[in-house]
Amino acid sequence: MTQIFNFSAGPAVLPKEVLTQAAAEMLDWHGSGMSVMEMSHRGPEFMSIYQAAERDLRELLAVPDNYKILFMQGGGLSQNALIPLNLLGHKPAGATIDFIHTGSWSGKSIKEAGKYAKVNIAASSTSAVPPQAEWQLTPAASAAYLHMCTNETIDGVEYQPDFSDARFAERVLVADMSSHILSRVIDVAKYGVIFAGAQKNIGPAGVTIVIIRDDLLGKALPVCPSAFDFKLVADNESMYNTPPTYGIYIAGLVFQWLKQQGGVAEMERRAKAKADLLYAALDADDFYQNRVARQNRSRMNVPFYLKDESKNEAFLAGAKARGLLQLKGHKSVGGMRASIYNAMPIEGVQALVDYLNEFAGRAGK
Ligand SMILES: *Cc1c(COP(=O)(O)O)cnc(C)c1O
């Protein structure tokens, strides 16, 4: 079989070592005689899996002690409702949620939040993040929180806020990091809430990670569903209802793998190297185009277009024949997209670059 490289945006590639270990442990986890899928979530076996996963994620992201890590369900999109439902309870009616609109996912967050509160789009652009000094934030006294999506999976826009901005000190920052969590070093203490669906850079679809500062717990609106009340989930170590146990187990194996590889700093180094290699091939001439401002180009999701779009089908067919899978762009933007998450080895990116060069007729250059 040809070596396969999977560039899917999500559900996405997982480390081969993790899948191999999961396969070996499928029928009998550590001599327990049970598959992880068959275990009580409150039994000692699963509790040990859960606690190791929580501890390892806390270590990988250097999550401070005054933050809780929740393993929830519902995916990234459900958080667009759960965040307002959980944070607005202590806010005066009329509090406004600020948004930085940088693409599809923040766009969806804006729409959903509008069901629960007034929203203010403080800045909007989907190909270059507007300069922070120009963000039109609601005055702190009437601001509920500020929501941003720091990696737009569809648009390929990535950024980090400039925390020297004094306005952050008096505001709660909420970040959707679904598609780049664990790919770069972040300072968790700068955020009120970080959330991420697992299926991009962590594990199987179904698990949703929420990292929340203690003082933001217990502020849910009365209508917030109990199973999604962050305080109830936190007080019950994510076991208020049955958590997605198998997904948490796989996520835990991914966290162990990340630690063995050298942790988040090493992932960031590799992400830079892989992204640099790929963008250089796209920029070599005008055969391909990436339309994102250079300073905001995502290291995880690389959308690109063929200058001659009539060659799209041929491009994808040739890629597939070489084992380069799932390169078709999101239907809303067309073109191509290569997602190069933590589990994508540099060999996969090199194979894609070789193909890009060959297809563009640059062979031998
Ligand atoms: C994939 C994704 C989501 C949505 O995740 P679901 O699990 O499908 O709800 C939200 N935000 C970002 C940035 C994503 O990449």
C-alpha cells in the first residue's frame, strides 16, 4: 500500500503510535479484561485514565491551578451557545458580547451568541486580522466578554492577541482554539475561557475541552441546561453525566504522545517548519495562491487555489493517486486546503510539496 497522508481539516489525522496502542488495548485494557468502552466512568480504571488525561493536558499547556479543565460533549459549535449561557448570569441585562470576526467560525459564534445577548462586532476581516488598536470594543462596564477564534480553520487565518493592550486587563477573553490548541505555546492566564473541539488537534470527535478560570464558574443563566453548566461539570470532575469515555481515553494517549515528542514547544517548532515548507512551495510562482495576509497565515490550515481552477479535479485526482488525501477545500470557499496538524509528519508535507512542484511543472527546478 502507498504511504497515505491525510490532510483532512477534521476529524483529522491522529498519531500512528496512538492508534497502534489503542488497537492493542482494544479488547483488554491493562489486564482489566475490559475494553475502555465497556468500563464504568466512575470505576477505578477509567478514573485513572481520566485523571492522567487531565493532568497531562494541564502540564502540556501549563494550565494554572486556578483554572478548571472540563471534558465535555457537543463540539465546538455547542460552545457558541454554552459560553453565553454560562457567563451571562451575573451580567446586567443589556451587557454586550464583543467579537473579533475573522472568518467562518467566529461568524457562526456571532450568530449564535445573538440569541442570548447583544453582540458588537469590534473588528471584521477574513483575510487579515484588523490592527488591534482599531478594535472597537464595548466600554468595559457594559462588556460581557470578548470572543475570538484564534485559528480560523476554513479561512486559514491565525493570530495571537497583543496582551500589552491594557483593555484586556478589564475584560474576559474567550478563545475558540479548536484547530490550533497544543500547536503553539500560549499563556492560559491571559484567557477567561479557552475551548476546543477535539477532532482537529486532540482526538476523536465528541470530546470538547473547556479551560475556564475559577471565578467565572457559577455564573450561568437559570435556563442553562444542567448537563452543560460549567460549574456542575467542574464540581463533578466532568462526570455530572456520562462523559465521552473512549474519546477521553484516546485524547489521553495523544497527550502522552505529545509529552514524549517534547511537548507544545516542540510542536510549535515543527508547525513552523512544516508551514514554512508548504507556503514556500505555494509562493514559488503564481501557479498557486494563498489569499491570507502573511502575518496571519495559519500554521495548521493552509487554504490555497490553483490559478487555473479548471485543473482542480486533475489536481485532486493526482494527489489521491499519490496517497495525499482530503485536500479539497471547504465548500464555502472552494479551492484546496491542507490541514497540517500536530500528527502530520513533515514527510507528509514534503510529499505534498513534491507533488505541488510536479503538478506546477516545476520538476527539476
Ligand atoms: C471545527 C471547528 C468548530 C466546530 O466544531 P464542531 O465539533 O463541529 O461543533 C468550531 N470552531 C472551530 C475553529 C473549528 O475548527
